[in-house]
Amino acid sequence: MDAVIEARGVSKSYLRGVIVLDDISLSLKRGEMVALIGASGSGKSTLIRSIAGLIPIDSPRGNGANAGQIHVLGQPIQRGGRISCSRALRARIGVIFQQFNLVPRLSLLTNVCFGLLGRVPSARGTLGRFNDDEKRIAMQALARVGIAEHALRRSNDLSGGQQQRAAIARSLVQGAELLIADEPIASLDPASSRRVMDLLADMNRNDGLTVLVSLHQVEYAMKYCPRTIALKDGKIAYDGPSSALTPAFLNRIYGAESEELFLPSFGAALEQGDGLHWADTEAAIDGNGHWSEPPTIVIPHAPTVAMTKSHAKAGRLSA
Ligand SMILES: Nc1ncnc2c1ncn2[C@@H]1O[C@H](COP(=O)(O)OP(=O)(O)OP(=O)(O)O)[C@@H](O)[C@H]1O
Ligand SMILES: [Mg+2]
């Protein structure tokens, strides 16, 4: 069983008649690192939450023949509008959010220990009573993400980037095999964003975690994720190599919305001929947004050359 995420015919409406996800099917193999991009409101968070088994997808209409279903790590996480996620399966899935989701007044160390809840008796764990061995595991994870020196500080006293790294450390101690992250860098400055993305890539490469990460900016998708799934109005507009995401191609998919997907300083860098260099990729993409040839794009520098002071000034800072 190679697929870590297998979603078939997934639809979702929060309100009757307003379709947010429209018959989405996708599959992620073990060891992949895949970006999910799309303009605001395209359905990224809804899809991520559905895959994580946090919200139910639509139940089938009519005779049930079209029941959407999602399997994660070979087990059903939901089917036809019913979440069926066991505690054991949940422990194998790490979920990271834009807002870090730490308990604000507890130390980073205790927050990271909460990743062990699936493995320690819940009476002790929910009270935040962890033994020395458990704390040692959490400390190792904090060291791995580079914030061990802050272990005893309250999480809400730390910067956004540090809190997000603690949330990643929590997934590490949890022993997650799949990491699903919903815009983990959306409220971080460029340096913290890079550190967080470097960590996700490191866990993908060195720990074999499969990673699905939604991102608002295509530059990060191109730098860190070999494959990108692009959502538009609840449908998959493209699923293939990230290297195909030229400005022209994104403009074709998204029209004026595509501007939202680039960092503010990106246009200027392109005009200076700095950063990314694309070959002509258009011919290789068929009308359904599927890739038909190996990519021929050369990216000599990381696109982050464009993410400097001007980006920070543009106001995506919180750390
Ligand atoms: N709980 C909800 N109730 C009703 N509508 C919702 C709910 N959550 C999301 N929606 C709607 O579903 C659509 C998709 O929202 P979603 O949050 O999945 O998009 P997104 O791609 O994550 O956007 P963003 O980039 O702004 O985070 C939007 O039109 C949104 O208003
Ligand atoms: Mg969202």
C-alpha cells in the first residue's frame, strides 16, 4: 500500500448549494512533499481539514453511488460524510496550522510533550504530567528544531516562528508519518518562513515523512515541493511538477487572481532577470492542467532571492 493519501470524489458544501470542494480526487505516495496552492477561498483549508479527518465531507446524493472517500495510510479516514478516524490513525497524522495551536500559557516543553498523548496514559497526559524520559524525547525534538534554549518559556512569549517550530517538534515526538500543514508560514516573516519550510523538507527527506502543505505563495512551492496541486474554486486546476508554475501558466489558470500567489517583490525580481528562469513549459501541459512531459525548467537560484527587505515591509510579519 503505497498511497499515504487517497481521496476519491471528495465534495464539500458548508451551506446548501454552495460548493466549496467539487469532486476532488488526489493521491500522495509515501515520501512525497506536495504543495497545495490556490487563491483565498479556493478551498485549501477545507481540503486539508477533510483529509485530516477534522471536518466531514458531503454525504452522497441519491443512491450513494458517488460517495466521496478519503483513505490515509491505508485506512479510511472518512467516507460518505462520516469521519471514521481511530485514535491510532490520528496519532500517525501531524497537523500544523497557521495559528500554531499551542496552549498559550504552558511551556514549550509541555506543549511538545502533548505530542506523546497517543502513547502515555491519558489521565496523566492531559494533566501535563510527563516523566523524565518523555521530557527528554521532547527536548530532543526542540533541539532538532533549534529552540531547545526556550523549552521552559511560555509559548505565548515566543515569536510566531518559534511557536511554529514547537508545533513541528510536537509532530516529531508524536511520531507522525504524514504531516498536513495548512499555511504554516502565512503569518511569518521571510526568515522564519524559510526556517519552517527547511524543517518540513528535512523531515520529509531524512525521516521519510510524507508532507502536504498549503501555501499562499508559489515561490515556496517551487523551492520546496517537487509537486504542486493547484486549486481553483474547489476544483483541481493543475497537478504536476511545481517547476511548471510560470507566471504565464498561473495567469492562464487563475487570471487576475494569480497576482495573489506571488510575493510582492517577485515581479520586480523577474524584471531584473533575477531569480527564476523558466523554459517554455506551456506546450507540455494539456488542457486539463496535467503534465505530459518531463520538466525542462532551470532554477539556478532559490526563488528566495526576491524575498528580502521589500517583502518584510510589505507586511507579512508577525514574529
Ligand atoms: N465553516 C464554514 N462555513 C461556511 N463557509 C465556509 C466555512 N469555512 C469555509 N467556508 C467557505 O468555503 C470556501 C473555501 O474556504 P477555505 O477556507 O477552504 O479556503 P482557503 O483556500 O483555505 O482560503 P484562504 O487562502 O483564505 O485560507 C470559502 O468561500 C469560505 O468562505
Ligand atoms: Mg485557508
